[in-house]
Amino acid sequence: MDESDPEASRQAAELAAGAEECLPEGGLAEKLRTARREGRPLRVKLGIDPTAPDIHLGHVVVLDKLRAFQDAGHVVVLIVGDYTARVGDPSGRSSTRPVLSGKEIDANAHTFQEQAYRVLDPDPAKVEVRRNGEWLDMRVDDLFALARTTTVAQLLERDDFAKRFGAREPISVLELLYPLLQGYDSVAVRADVELGGTDQKFNLLLGRDVQRAYGLPEQVALTMPILPGTDGVQRMSKSLGNYVGVTEPPDEIYGKTLSVPDDAMAAWYRLLLRTGPDPELGPRDAKRALARALVARFHGADAATAAEERFDRIHVEREAPEEIEEATFAGDDGAVHLPGVLEEAFGLSRSEGRRLIAQGGVRLDGEAVTDADVPADRLDGAVLQVGKRRFRRLRRAS
RNA sequence: GGGGGGAUGUCCGAGUGGUUAAAGGAGACGCGCUGUAAACGCGUUGGCACUGCCUACGCAGGUUCGAAUCCUGCUCCCCCCA
């Protein structure tokens, strides 16, 4: 390899820091040299799925890396997978995912972009947003040409395909086509680098084959480690419900972070803060510091301090928070049936409310309620609490 | 074209005529404990002003004193052979 440009090698090492893999070996430095020679920035691609627009911390790991490329003067190409989404999810075993309308995709793409810009530099010179419908809405001849670039055996090498094929589980033809379509995106936008989680490794590498088939230079595939979700085991994902969204309020980000099992804490530190925990701190304080740092990142330092204070007040001191949302209840001067109030205030079903009362999970001004019927006088102005973290101040409806 | 298998509660999954609102697990929720919305233990987990009633096992009918379980038709899914 050409070592005449140590600057490129240095920048490549810096950009690949924290990545799981950066393939091929030396490819990134080579790309940087080429780009410099041609006097242009690298085009760094990320594909996004417009069916689940909310960005969570798992995305942030990849977006942070994109940001690093931007800061080094390169251009990020976000590809909204509108066309692939319109086709619908082919694997839908139990229920077919509803095919999104153009309007929904627009709305989702907009939301995604807005949230992604909390991490990315929104400077139009540094980010380009494209829809793959621009080029995937192709003629059948062109689709045939694309399909010819790859064999079924190649596609079946992908781990999850291989497993499903081995287990005699269904794989639709459309699913097999997905990696090709994604690869064609790289052709269309002339990607120099494509990012993704480690689960994307196959697709990113196949993109190289597709590019080569179209006579284009092959992209570098850069994969980032997968962030475990709040359960500490499975990858963070919206559908698994173990995610922390970047637009969530400070208290949610703080609390959810504290609920992460200790085992996963090191991964969160490494992937989200790019440091380790302070070795002076015990696990509890290390996790609190992590939670503060994450809230501060998306809401500012003051919000982080405030979120911690509220958390301590509710969970450590077991007191009601200072500010409580109000809820009204209808009642004359007699007894009020509490399950109805719970339904009104928290959206619980009445049966659920009854159960909670029976289990001592409902409190009025800190005292457990034992009877489903409560005098109206006792409710007005009182704090109604369900479990540890749901509070409402009651007001009689006038 | 032929043959076989399947659709059960939020999810996975047992149940093949009678204490079955439906085993078990996961998830969720509550209580206790605590270092926290962690871990662990216990409990709850269709709806309804609830010692009762209503609605539920793909959809629509039927048989029966009685059906998730049997029959008929329909819809959808999977596998094998060609």
C-alpha cells in the first residue's frame, strides 16, 4: 500500500476507532487518499427504515460515527428506504406489516431526520437526504440486470438466511432481494463508505459486489457494535420495547438508564460515552453518572441534575414529586368509586384498578387504600398514586 | 397438480367433548427487600360498581344437556413431492 500519505492513515484510524470492523483492511485509508487526490469529501451512507421513525440510543451509536465523518469534512448520505417500505415486510409470519402510504413515509422520514439532526450536523453541505424510490422504481430489465449480479448461494451465506433455510423456515424471494436493493442504493449514491450495525455486515459487503458489477469503486463497510437494550440482553429496538428514545423526557431517560442491568453498563459507557466508568465509583454511582450524562446530552446539564433530584425524591425518599399533573373526578358529596377515578386519571381498566387496590398498589396522600369506595371529601386535593411512579393530584370536577 | 400440517389470551406455547377465563414460560404490573425503574422473593395479569354477569381459543354455520376440543364451508399460513 501507498504509505506516502501518513495523514490519511492517521485519519482512517481515528474514524475507525470504536468500530467493530472496517473492511477491507486498509480500505478506509485508501478511500481517504483517493478523495484527497480528487479534491472531494467522502460520501458516507446510512440507510434508514421509515417504518420505525423514532431514534433511540442504539441508532445514536451509528449516528455518532457519522458525525465524526462530518466533523472530518465528509458528507453523510441518509437514505430513506421509502421504496422498500412500500413493498412491505415480506417476512410477516403472523401478521403482515401494513404497507405505509406515501404520506406516512413522508411524515416518518421527516421525524427521523429531525431526530437524527440532534446528533448529526444539519449543515446542508454535510448531509444529503435521499429516497431510494428515486432509483428503485426501475424497469424490469434493470431489475433483471441487478438480480444477475448475485447468486442464491451467495445470498444464503447470510447467517440468518442460512439458519432459516436450515430450519426449513420460510424465506421469501423478496427478502432475498433486499440485500441487492440495498446494494443498489450504494450504486445510486456512489457511496464510498457505508455504516451499519454488525448485523448489517453481510449487506454492506454485498453492496461492494453490486458496485463492482456496475463498474464502480467498492465501498468500505464499517460496522458498529450493537447496543444492548434496557434489558441488558437483547439489542436495543423499538419493537422489543427495551429502548431509550432521544426525544424522551429527562425523567424517562434517567430512570430507564438506571434500570439497565449492571452487566450491560460497560457496553453503554463504551458505545455512548466512549469512555469507561470512573473506577473510583461503585456500580450504583457509576450508573447514576451514566444516566446524568445521557440526560445532559439530549436535554442539557440542568435537566440532568433535575431529573436525578426527582428520581431520588420518588424512589429513594419515596415522596411525591413537586409537580404533579392534575386529574379531575366527578362526584357528589357521597362516596366515590375509586376504580372509575383510576380509569379516568391513568387509563386503567376498572378491573385492573380493583386488583391494584387489593394488592395495596394504590395510595392516597401516601397511604395505601384498602377500600374501593372513598368519601369525596378525602379525594379533593389529595395525591393519588399508583405503584411507585404514577401520580395525579385530584380535583373535583366542577 | 398431488399429499401432509397448522391458526389458542400481549407474545411463545399446552390442551383433542364436561370444575377450562383456558397448563407452562416470557413480558408487563403490584407488594416486599434494596444500591435503582438492578438482582432476588411473593403475588397479579379479558371486561363489567364483581359473592354474580358478559365476552373469549382464525371466520361462518351445525351436532350435543354441554365444544377450544366433533362435523361442514370459508379465509390465511407452513412443509413435502412434482
